[in-house]
Amino acid sequence: MSSSSRASSIDGGVSVGPLSELPQEQPELPLSKNKLKKLRRDQAWEEGRERRKELRKIKKQEKKERKRATTREEIRPSDPTNAKRKANDDSEAPSAKKPKHQKAIQLPVSFVIDCGFDDLMLDGERKSLASQVTRTYSDNHKAPFRSHLFISSFGGHLKERFDNVLSGHHHSWKGVKFLENDFEQAAIQANELMRSDQVGKLAGAFESAQSAQEAMEASSSGEVVYLTSDSPDTLTELKPYSTYIIGGLVDKNRHKGICYKRAMDRDMKTAKLPIGDYMKMSSRFVLATNHVVEIMLRWLELGDWGKAFLEVIPKRKGGILKDGITVPEQTLKEPTLDGENGDELSAPIHDNGANPSNETQKVEDIQQPSGLDGP
């Protein structure tokens, strides 16, 4: 018997081939410094999870105690010191009373965040997208005029991060639908909702279509639009009973034109925000997914793109209104501060970037926004 065909009997007759044919263990490659640093950071974050949970409980309990103490002071009129102090407070700041909270109004319009780009993003970019999705929900939930919100293609690494790292807090969100289906199927569901009796009311920027005839015409003329900066068409207004799709992609502009091609492959209408019609920018038109949604939410409230852009676009972009376009200063809120929603966390509505370094803490702190109980 030749050496090439010789077999050995091991453990009671189990025959194996020549040693040269046995699989050889591959030596493990050493981890890079950045990888080791990331692993240590993730490990430290996981180890501190219970501690953060306890701190949140303590803060919540302290808030309850302060509220009880304030209530007790208000119901003790027999205390002359307290009554005198309360009278002085009322006389000094009569206008400082906290305004009553206005209940949010559900409008007949839908926003879809297309998250079907999981395999095109790096790990840090997926973290940034998770932060943007969370802030998108928070902005919509707290807005005086809400849209219906859909998160399509919710799966892969993004869903894994929401379920594990972010402790599944999205399960408590109200007024949002997470769908495994793609953006086209989400748009179909949104259109069905637009024809239902739970669609919402015409208010805010839609208030001009209040008559029965106009409402009926608007209901039948609703459209589906994929927002992308590569579109030749510009969005002039949001229409009631319509669905607007925003690409949930953070890729530092590696995949140019992918959202436009994605929409064209489905014969879907496209449009871009009219930023260039209203604003002069000192940098590229780079917007995060949550910024795009926030701009549209502000338009639904104000009916004015110029005001919406000034209030939402971060100051670091150096955006100013073009000549001939004016906005009353008293109508403006403070624009988004640099880094408030992450630095260059971008959606393909214009361009992309990422800065996931402190995203995890920000996302966990948002969770369920207070003040509204959902539609």
C-alpha cells in the first residue's frame, strides 16, 4: 500500500486519510488598535447598563418627590409665609405660568423611512441610522401636527441593534409601524390608511382644503413621492392624503444616486426638497434623515419652506435666505445646534456622513417622549 493511500485506524477503527489532508487550524489575526478600542468601549457600555437603569429610576423618583413637594406647598394656604411668597411670585411673574399643553393633531399624510440599505452601511453608520430613526420618531411624536410614520425594511443589523443594544424600547412607541416589507409595500399600506376613517383631519398647512368638495378632491389626488436630491423635480408643497418616502442611508456619499435609481426601478415619482430655491449654503446640502422629516413637520405647521429651513438646518451649514425671501423673526424657533443630532448624520435626500461616537447614549436617553399619549 502506497503512502498516499495509507490510512490510520483511530479510536476503534475510524479511518482517516493522510495527515497532509487534515484541515489545518488558521492562526488568528491580531486585532487592530481601533477594533480593540471599539470592543473595550462596547464592553464598558454593556457593563454600565444596570447602573444607567438605576440612575434613571433615581431621577424619576426625585422628579416625583419634587412634584409632590410643590403640590403640598400649593395646598397650604394657612401658612402665612408660603401664602406671602406665592403672592409675590404671582405679582412678579404673572406671565410665567406654564402654558397648557396642546394636544397633537394627526394629519392625513404619511412619511416612510426606507431602511433597505443595511448591507451597504458600516457598523458605525448603522448606529447613526438607529439614532436618526429614533429622533425622527421623537420629532414626529412631539410635533403639534403629526404625520403617520412607517419604518420599512426593518430587519438585519438595524433591528438587531434596536432589540439588543437599545433594549427594544421601540416596542413602546406609538403612532409608528415597523415593517419587514420594503418601501413599496409600506407605501401601499400607507395609501390604504389614507383612505380609512383614521387618517386624521385637515389642519395646519392643510387647513385651506377644509371644504367637503376640496377634501374629497384631495383624498383622490394623493400621491406617493420618493424624496431624493437626484430628482429633476422640486417639491413645492406637501399634499394631504399623500405618502413621502425618505431613504434611510448613511454612507458618506459612496452610493451616489442609489435612491433615485431605486425609485425609478419601481416607476415611482421622485422629488427633492426646495432648499436651493430658498437658501444659500456655505456647504453641501447635507441633511440627516431626522432633519428632513423635521423640516416637513415644520412645513405642515407653518406652510412656509423658508421658515422651516431656517429653524431646522444646523447653523454650521451657514445657510441664509436668498435675496427677496423674508421671514418674520418672531415666527422662528432656535435652529438646530451643531452636534445636537450628530455631526453630518445624513440621509440620501442630499448627502451622507456619520459620527456614531456618542449616538448610543443619545438614543437611549430619548426612548418614549413625554407630554403626548399617542394618537
